[in-house]
Amino acid sequence: MVAAAERARPPLATRIASVLALAKYAALPRCLVRHISIALENGKLVMRFSHSPSLTGDLEHFQYDTFIARCGPRAWADAYVTFALKPTGLSIK
């Protein structure tokens, strides 16, 4: 049986590329998201929460400016992270 998350996910061939280069997402000003940091490590985006250092996850591109946070079995379920382009810069929805 296919999990609901896999059914909802479009096939790789139909996904739309991210709007910005990965390094631009990693340059998100810390003041906009306070307790979350985004870093580019080994060609992948990584999200970390300063209040819970064990909550660290790789951001896998989904489509456009939406990524899936894959945090492993001991953290939390996979979550969607969407970056919003605003006149003041990027923010996370």
C-alpha cells in the first residue's frame, strides 16, 4: 500500500525547479526566522532549530519554493517548508 504522502507527491518528471539557487535559500536572514537556521552543506539545504538541536533535517526540493524537511525517525514526521519571496527578502511559511 502506498503512503498518502507518496500519493500526493507528483512524479519527478513533473516537478518544477526551485525559483532560486540553493545558496540563496541558505542566505535567509536569521532575524526573519529567529530560531531556525538554513545552511547549504554538501550541496543540500539543512534546517536546524536552535531551541532543539536534535531537530535537524535535510530539505529535499519538492517544487517551486517548497521543500520537504526529512528529519529522520527520531525527530518528527516529514514536513513541508515553503519559502516566500517578499520585498524585504525571503521568509518561511
